[in-house]
Amino acid sequence: MLQTAEAPLTGLVPAHWDAVVRDVVEPLAEEVDRTGSFPRTSVRALAEAGALGLLSSPVHGGAGGDLRQAAAVVSRLAGVCGSTAMVVLMHYAAVTVIEAHGDEEVRHAIATGRHLSTLAFSEHGSRSHFWAPLGTAVPDGAETVRLDARKSWVTSAGEADSYVWSSRPVEATTGDMSLWLLPAGSPGLDVRGDYDGFGLRGNASSPVTADGVRVPRRAALGPDGEGLAIALRLALPCFLTLSAAFSLGVTDTLLELTARHLRETRLDHLGESLARQPVARREYAALRLRADAACALLNDAFTSLEAERTDATLRVLQVKALAAETAASTADGAMRLCGGSAFRRELGVERRFRDALAARVMAPTTEALYDFCGRAGLGLPLFEDAK
């Protein structure tokens, strides 16, 4: 959870959800990381507490929350278990689309904690260029569509109940993408191998292949060909701001662990703690300054979305890039400041170091975001020549 006075998320996690994080998620985090196992117990506990229905309408039994509250949950989780945080983050991003275009039965299941979803956008052929799907959707009778695709990395692969799935349009001559709600148990859907990664080791991010998967046309999430517009309006702002919250949650925990180490570790020959050393203080202060700057930008990103400001798109693009790079630089700085102790698992820095590096390479990557920010700032179309 972000701890600075300016933090936009402080106090937004309900007490009973925070208790689940403290009593269930945190004690299991080391084991999830060590074994690379999906955090089923943690996700189930969050679902039972109502956290998975945060963005769902109260009409269906959800909490009717907003992005700030969702970001607070993700930030709190990220500080203790990056894998659980990423699962919840991708679920929230998927829910934004399902809430707007999904059927009543699925929306009710999500709202009441009985359905976990995720995004399935990035593909093997176009990689992090999520806006350029290569997977196809072709008519298969009057009421059915056949989906074929090779998705590259899907969080909660094989664990989620559904995927918000992108494809090329079925028949539309305008637009580059259509979206579908694809049930996880669909015949022809195959998860290709377990995830064994450097960080976020329990988030079950694996390739998923669709080979002749048939879905009814009513499974479409929005009109044919308008999937990219829907993703940009709903899923992307959620994913970008929550990714920033994830990065800042990891960052804040890294800074807390580093501060504790500096205060408690002593140089006995000098009779002083590491915190009394000017170089260590300056380096810590520089890390804290960058974290607080990113936190302030996240606050402004939420404000820009809520006020529908003209710079809202630019702010949400900027904040994911800044927060991701801040987390990476903080992780490196924490390793340096804590020295050899940081390489031992018990300090907790090493695990957060690995988790902190993930956001910069998750689509859209930092490099792609820099280009988008440049385009937005210069008045150019975001996706012109981007394919």
C-alpha cells in the first residue's frame, strides 16, 4: 500500500479486504514464488470477500467501485504478492469490458465472486503490439463464429473462467479488432505449458492457442470491428493505471524494506547505523523522490479521467511508463543499498526486485509508451504506422 502523504490510494482498501491480504495472501506469498504455483487460495479468499466484484454493478451484487479503489487493491496486493496482484489486475481490466458488453449471467457471476476473467490480447505473431491481432474470426453457420489464434502470454491461463479475446473482425470492413468472451473450457482451446518465469512466478502467464474454437455470435463484446475502440476506452485506461499502481505498490514495499535495513543494520566499528551514512541517505532520498513523483502523476491520471480532461489519454500512457521504470530503478537501488543482505530471500528485496521488472515489458511496453506519448504530445494519431 502506498504510504506517502500524497498517496492517492491510502485508505481505499476496505478493512475486511485488507485483512484477507494480511492473513491469507501475505503468508502464502513466499510459497507461491518458490513453487511458481497459481495463488488459488489467495484468489479464492479475495473472491469470497467480494474483491473480485469491486468494479461490478451493485445491480448484480457487485461493489460498484471505481478505478482508484481498484488501484488501491492492486497496490496493496503488489506489495506482498506480485502474482496475486497481477491476477487481480488482469481480472479488473477484463471486467471493464464485460460490464459494458457482457451478458447478465456472467456479470452476476463476476459480481458475486464466482467468476475469474482475464485479457487475451497479445499474440505470437504481433507480440506486444496488442492493437494488431492476427487471430481470425470467421463465420461458421448463421449463428456461430470460428476463432483461431496463437496468444502469446495470457495471465491466469488455464485458471480463469473466461478470456476477453481479441481477433480480426468477422465481416466489418472498418476497424481492426473484435472482442469475444471466450469460456475457458471451450473445445479447441489449449494452454501451452506452465509458466516458469523470473518474476511474478505464480501468475500462470502462458501461451493459449485457439484451434477451431466455436462461439456463438452473441459472445461478441461489442459490435464487430469496434474492439480496438472498446479496448482503448475501457480496458486500456484500467490496465495502464492499475499497472502503475502495481509498480508503485512494489516500489513502496522495496523502500520500506530498504529503510528498515538502513535503520537496523549497524557499522559496529563506527558505532552507527547505515542510516547515519550520508551517501546511503542521499541514495535513499533519490529513490523516494522518484517514487513520490510517480505517485503524484498517478493521482493526476485518475483526476484527468474523472474530469474527462483533454490530456487524460496522455496521462494514463505516461503513468504506466513512469511507474514501471521507477519500480525497476528502485529495485536496483534497493539491492545496492542493502548490499549482500538483499540477495538473501528472507529480507524480501530479492523477490520484489524480480517482480518489479515485469511491468516495463508488459504490453504496451515502456518503449511503445514513449512512442505513444510522443505521438499524443505532438498531435499525431497513436496507431499510425504502428503496425
